[in-house]
Amino acid sequence: MCGLGHNACMVVLALDTTTRLGSSAVLRDDEVVATVTGDGTRPHAERLPGDLLALLEARHLTLADVDALAVAAGPGSFTGLRIGIACMQGLAFAADKPLVGVSALEALAYAASAAGLAAGGLVGAWMDAQRGEVFAALYEFSSGDAAPSIVDEGLVADPAWVAARWMGLGTSAVTMVGDVALAYRPILDATPGLVRSMVAPVPALAPAVGHLARLRLMAGGTFHPHAIVPVYIRRPDAELARDRRAGG
């Protein structure tokens, strides 16, 4: 095990279950040593934690060799989020490891920037929120592998409304990333000057989740597994339906 000291290497096991496929990754310092995209024909509940342990075994590692765990905390599929977070909490508790929750939108933007696809500057991340809406957040990157600063934090809304909002913030030349951003390209193109480029294909999120977690661990702080909660942005349908019934 490398250890969490500033002068020692750090092994991070990262998981994303915000989408049907999802992904997992093992990082050693800033190097991604293994990445696996999930099998979309099987639900996350059937694949975890087996996929994670198999990923470690393929790299001749065990959970004891891992210094920290990282998980995409949302937004995304409600069921996927709950399963992914619960799985990583169980592993973290069992191995007495820290667990870092990372915004899926931030990871999406970071993945584009880290791959050199965004070339710094502004990166807009869009994820499918269903019902003709998007989960959206806008970030600004300076240089290197530093975490981004938030220009517009995560929200859920109609894509045309988001595009107008970002133009209203005085932003332009945004690099857009996300499958749903590609799907809504005509709406983005109808907002002249907003988009500089579109990232395709969309990178797997687990490596970016791991990188961002490592940056936060290096910055210090305490990351308790029980403190991780899903970031839904929108309330689950079951909660909304219950409130409607209670209100008559």
C-alpha cells in the first residue's frame, strides 16, 4: 500500500454508477492503471462489488492495497446512485478506508479537460435528466490537472433555458460534454457564440472521479464513508408523488 502521505504514492479505487453502463478505475497517483466500462445488460446490483474486486485482482491488487475509494455521488439514475454509494460505503467501512464523493457533472467536465479535449477555459457538462430536461453545470479550468472552479452550479432545467442562462452570465466559447449535449446540439447552435466545441465520444467517468478524489485527499480533510449522500438535484418521483398525495 502506498499510503496517503504527500510524498508517497496513492492508490485510488473509483466507481461511477450514474449511468446504465457505469465504469470503474484504479489510479496510482495521477496515472490511470486500469479502467473498465460496465456491462449495460446487467444491473449494477448484480455486478457490484464483484466487478471492483475483479478489477483489483487483474492488477494484482487487493482492497488492502487501496488507499482511498471514490464514487460519483450524482446526479444520475436514482437506483444507480444508491447502489454505487452503498457498495463503496460497504467496502470503505470493511477496509477502514476514506471514501470521497464526487459530482458526476464535475467529473464529466474534468474528463474532457484532462483528455485535452477542452483545452482549458469553460466546460459545460450536460447529463440526461429525462422529461426533456438536462442536469447541467458550468466549470472553468485554469491549467494542469487542477480541479475546476464552479461558474454555474448543478441544476436541472429545459436545455434551451440553460443555454439562455449561460449566455446571460456573459459566457461564451464553452466546450460542451455529455451524450445529451450532443443530442441537443440544434438547441445549442441556436444560441450563437455559446459553444466553441463538442466533445465526442464522451469519456468514461470513473478515472475522472478518481483524479478529483485524489486532489481533495491531497488537499487534506476527513472523508468518512457515512457522510456520502446521493446528489439528486431533482427530488425522486416517489417523494414528489407522496407530497402530492399529502396535499390532496
